[in-house]
Amino acid sequence: AQGGSVARAILKSKKFSVRALTRDVTKPKAQALRDLGIEVVKGDLNDKASVEAALKGAYGAFLVTNFWDHFSKEKELNQGKLVADTAKRLGLKHVVFSGLENVKRLSGGKLEVPHFDAKGEVEEYFWSIGVPMTSVRVAAYFENFFTAWKPVKASDGDYYTLTLPMGDVPMDGISVADVGAVVSSIFNSPEEFSGKAVGLSAEALTPQQYADVLSKVLGKDIRDAKITPEAYEKLGIPVAREIANMCRFYQTRPDRDVQLTHRLNPKVKSFSQFISENQGAFNGL
């Protein structure tokens, strides 16, 4: 989701030529990048030789690993370390990594959020071996409201509920499409951002505020389900515990910098703008 946005934004900035790495070069998304003049090469983050070939001769790299591809913290960790080791060996000047906090370490083992924790360990590894790396910690995607957090029809009336176990704590969010311009700006200012972690967010809203925006834009009665993380865990949906723990962590308000995000991408969309432009995704409601 992040890669295409980043590749396009870097190409648009005209400061670098872009090479995009994908496992399947025949995919329509890969073809679309090629049509823009981006070099698309076949590669795999589990394969040392292809990572080496992809990074050879590069000034820098944007790296995103996908826990949801395999649900393995260990695999994600190995992929990140492979890129870090290769970047170090080839002398890359700047890596921007789509990272997140090591929640397990930060909570003293009380909370485990594998799709955060692996990225947190990869962050630490990059810096420990001396690779000039900036970690961008992206807030929850607004796009999640099309899928996992889509409002659900209530069984007892003509309204919908939003099942987001955040209580009254605001949750940071951003459209994944707006991440690219931020990353491009970071590549253009290595002296300011190398060695740092940057939390990205368009804005932070409570579940009730998210529900209010959805109600207003979609013209439906959408309400906060007011579900606790404990109740969410018992819903019996896949990765319910993982999401509940993620929201418990979000309730501690980790550092996501709305002001900086807007400085790096002045066109970043608010939730209201984003939903207005994507009403079609809710046609089934």
C-alpha cells in the first residue's frame, strides 16, 4: 500500500530516478509504475541475491515489510535485517524504513503487538549497525474504514456501529496515499531526519468523532459501539487480540506529529476530505 505512493512521489520530485522492487512484475500495479518511467525489477525480501541486486548502485531505499503477508514476527525481522545488512555493506546514504514502536519492550512485556514489535526491533537493528536510517511510524490507515473498521448494521435498529476499542482516546490516522509525499520530503532533507523516528498523522479523532464524520458525509446514522479492548478480544475475529493490544498501546498516545506531517506534505487529507473523496467504498451500507 505504501510502496506505490512513495515511488510516485519520489519520481514527481525529480531529484531521483526510481527503481521499484516487486515479487510479481506482471501485476497491473507494477505495469502502472513502469508506464510512469519507473524501473520495475523482480525481487523478494527473503532472497539475499535479489535484495543485493535491487540496492546495488542506489543512493537510498524506502523499505516496507508486511507482517500480514505471513503473520510471522521472525520472518519480518529477518527481512528487515537482510536489507539493513545489505544497505550497510553497499554504503547506502539514506534508508527510510516504515517502522513502528517495539511495544513489547516499551510495555515491559505486558503488551505484545507482533506487527509493531518486529518493526521496532528492525529499527533498533538499523541504528545499531550504523545505517543512516529514518523510521516513519505511520498512524492507522484511514483506508481501514473500508474493511476491518467498516461500520456494521446494528441488529436492533436503523443505524450502524463503529467498532474501535479506543474508549474516548483520540486515535491518529492518515491516508496511506499521503505517505509518499512525506517520505519524498524526508529523502530531500537527510541532515534533518537521518537517525530519527518520525510519527506520521493527518489528525487524531476519537471513535465518536470518526463516527460523526462518517454520519455527516455518508448521510447515515453511525455511532461509536463503545467497545472495550477486553470485549473486542472476545469477538472471535482473527487477530482480535493483536488489534486490541494495538489499541491499548494507541491509548497511551504514542508520538505522532500532526504538525510535522502537514509540513512534510501540505496536501495531506483530513478524515472528512478522505471520506468525501471515497464515498464509493461505502456503497454497500
